[in-house]
Amino acid sequence: MMPPISYNASSNNRSLRPRSVYGFLIFIGVLTMPTLTAKIDLGEIRDDGPGQTQIIVWPERDVPDPARTANGFKPGEKFQFRGQWGILRKAALLTISTEATEAKDTLLLVKTNVQTLGLAKTLFPILFQGQTLLHTEEGRILNSRVTEINRSKETDVKTTFDYETGKMILVDKTRPDRNMSKSLPYPVPLDYASAVLQVRGWDLAQDSRHSFLISSKGKFYLIEMQTKEIETIQTKFGKLEAFRIEPTFALPQSKLFREGGKMSIWISADERRIPLRMDFKISIGTASLRLENFTLSDKALVAQSQP
């Protein structure tokens, strides 16, 4: 297994600017920060609140063929993203990692860790941790647990999926009034992190379409994704060709996966299918996740990069 590959800009390449310039920029930042923070609404990209109460008529959809999507799920891999938002160029750190289990080769642990950094941590302190048990051959999760600590509250939610009865059972340890049992609209639920991994196993030919079911905090979202085109994008590892994939259908509207060009994912257009970047358009601009370093179960993508 290759060690994590990281990129760090050399300090020798930094332009030398007078301290007064930095002081002026900091002064401007202090003046504008109250206005900026008043405009930022974390609810634009967070599935907070109780479960869905409206009646949803779920359309017929072919469930994904696990044999065609399982390639996206590999043990011993790790992807670390830097989150940026407006003037906050290093607002958060998102890590998605996978671990083999001792029980069965077909079971995989998908771990998610999100924490705000720097000034964003001062304004919006968040520590989110998720752990999902995924059945790779069936392309669906068996159970998941999410804990989160922020300035105003703590959450601890465990979700179990009983496929014999077709039910989702949610237990909220911090808010028992939100405990629920709910029928599954389709028998292939994934959490957000597992959905990103599953995209890696798709046939990403241009204009191809794929569907998945997202389960998040007692809510379900049917998302249809389409490969738009192959683009050359700048990354920490050089210029890389990547598939740009966007949601074309969402039922109901998801905070993250929104159609109409409001969300895009770039996956490297090579055999490794590395998630390189994710953009989310919000009211004050674009929130973005950029790949910083990663570990693969085979060779490193950096060998494929262009200068």
C-alpha cells in the first residue's frame, strides 16, 4: 500500500510582501467579517432538522447493479479534502477512508471525519464523525453511526437497515423524540461518503446516467447523476483530465446533491477514478472541496499527473 501522498507548497516560492500589506488585508477582513458571517448559512449544505414529513411518491427506478458499482469500494484507501468557502480558503478538512473488517471480505467500514479549521472553526466550530458498515457485493449500507459536536448542540444517531422487513430504524441518543422506523423506498441506501465512492465504480461515459438512494438523518433522497463531459482541471497533483458529473434529478431537493448545475463532482478520467473536487453553489458563491492527499490500494495517481 502506498503511503498518503500530500502536496505542500515550498516556502521558498512564497512572494515576499511588506508586512504592511498583510496588515491592511487583515484589517479589511476584520471590517467585512460581520457582514460575511451574517450572510453565511450553513443550512444551505447541511441536512439538519427532523425527518421528512411530507408524503413522497417515489418513481420506479432500476436499482444499481452491484456487479457494476462494487469497483468503487476498496479497503485501505483514504481521501482528504480541503474545504474552501468565500474568503475562507482553508475552512474545513474532510476525510473519507475505508477499512476491511475481520468478519467478511464483503464488508467494509467507511469512515468520515469533518472538522472546521482556522477562522471558520472560530465562527462555526464543527466536529463530525461517521462510520458506516457497507456490504460491497450488494452495494448498500447495513448500519451507520454519526456523531457531531458544534457550538450549539451534540448529536449521536445510529441507523440500522433491516432488508428482510424493508425498514430503516433510526435511534437518536440525544433526541429520543426523533427515533423512527421508516419504509425503504428502494433497497439500496447509501450515505453521502459511500455514494461518492460508488461513483468511482460507474461507467462514466459521456451522457451516462446513474441513480442512487441517499440516507441521511432519517431522510431519503433519490438522486440521478449524469456525466457531462471530460475537462482538464488544475489540482494539487498537476493538470488532470476528469469527468464532470452533475445531478439531473433529485427527489426531494437535497441540500448537497442539487440539479441545475448547483453541484458538480470531478472524477479522474483514468482507471483509478479518483474524486478530485466537489463544488456546491450557495448564496454567497461556491463552496468547494479540493483533494489534498490520498492513499490508494494500488499505485498512486500522482504518477499519472501532467506538469
